[in-house]
Amino acid sequence: TEVPYEPASVCKSFTFSAAINEGVMTPDTTYFNEGYTIIDGWKINNAEQRDSLYGTINMQTALSWSLNTGSIYALKLLGGNPSAINQQGREKLYDYYYNKFRLGQPTGVELAEEIGYIPDPNEGWGRDSVYANMTFGQNLSLTMLQVATGYSAIINGGVYRTPTVLKGVLEDDGELTSRPNDDAIEDQILSEETSTTMREMFIANRKSKRTRGIDPAGYAIGGKSGTAQVIKDGVYEDPLKETIATYIGFVGPEGELPKYVIMVKMWGEGKHMDGTNHAGILFDSLSNYVINHLKIKPGA
């Protein structure tokens, strides 16, 4: 339905979910953040560099400030070694990305689809650095529909459901009826506890100091941004020159499961677009519009 791309830090949603679901991490798990890490000889920096984030911080802080060192640490925990990425961690992340969230493969929607790409966890050079970058949504290619469907599973109680664009079938007598898709999937890929924890982490992200403070009272609104580097002539472009901005989030009454997910992608030739300050602002406008348009009542 659209061209696959590297959605960047929105993929931290999948990495954190995997580590929490495996029982190796909680929002309060801590690690030492130096502002960068070195994998396979490559230096991977955090985009956010400030004194208050250096030192021992927890994983909620890592998500809220979208720290690459945090998602890489989650990958290390998946492998059972907080000090290094290993084969077990790579294979577990692949299992979640490809087999559970079904990223990099058709969703089964009733439209023509692009496939995308998830790198093999063991074949090829520099697998540790490739998978380190995958934790924050680079070195892979996904469609927005794949990401939105997988994200929906994170926040809806942990159930992956095949997306559909069909409301029903118009019969000869004018009646609109529902016909099941025999190939549709409904799979409990995360525990309800993991889903609850991730919703709380996304909500805390928006309530952090980075939020613009326009979310209406009585609603549970959470989300995650991504600012992706783009490939030009086979290499990553300078992020100050051109990036792709993404924001994905959910809205529902407080105390209830979310009613909907919105995903926004913004880009332009030679344009530096930011996930929070560009795509995030558009998400805010759409979110408030949908609340009013659908007359979604706030929680008690």
C-alpha cells in the first residue's frame, strides 16, 4: 500500500515490548548512559545529549527521551548479557519483529502490498551493529501499515489482528453484510500485562517535559516519535539535511482500552523533519479532531 521505509525510533516500541514480554526488563530497569555505545567498532550516538541524561537512568527515561543506548540495552537484555549483544538476543528480536509483529511481510490487508525487509539475525557481516540499529528502526524497511498493525497489538491487550479496509459486502438486496476473511490472523503475541505496561510507558512519554500540553483531560493518550535518516546514493544522508518524521500514538478514555491508533509520516526532498516537532504536532491535531468527530467521551 506504500513504499517501505526506515521508520526510526517508533521501532523502540517493538524492542521494549519484546524485552518486557520476555521478563528481562521493566520500566524501572536501569543502565548507565554515556550518550553513545560502540558496536562492531561503530559509534552509535543518542540524538539527545544533555547532562541530566548521563549516568544511571531507567528505561522509562530512555523511551521518553528516545535514547538509542536504551533500546540497544534492551537488546542486550534479550540475550541475557547486559554487557554485549549476542546471537540469542538477535534471534529473539528477529522472532518478535518478524514472527510476532509480522514486520517485513504482507499484513494480509485486501490491497496490493509492498513487503519490506528484516535482516537475518545470523547471516552477513556486522550482525550486532545491524541489530543494534534495528532496535531504533534503521537498517530495515517497513510499511506504515505493518508498523501501525504491530503497534496496535502492543496497546490493545497484546493481540495481533489482520487489518482490513472492508466494512462489509453489499449484497444484491442492498444489505451490508460481514464476511469473514478466512486468512485473517488473531494471535495473542504479548501478555496483557506487557500491553498495559507499554500503554503506561507511552502515556508517560507524552506527559513528560517534552509534551506540548494540549491533550484534553479524561483521555489516555500515548505515543512514540521517530526521526529517520534517509539513504542517498547508498549512504545515509546527513540528518541535518534530510530526514523522515514519524509519530504513532493512540487515544481512548482514561481507564479503557484505546479506541484508535493514528500514524503520521512527513518528509520532503532536502527537508529536515522531526518526529516530535513536525509529525507529532500533526498527530496532536488529528487526535483532537477524531475525539470531537467521533464524540468519544472522556473516562470517569
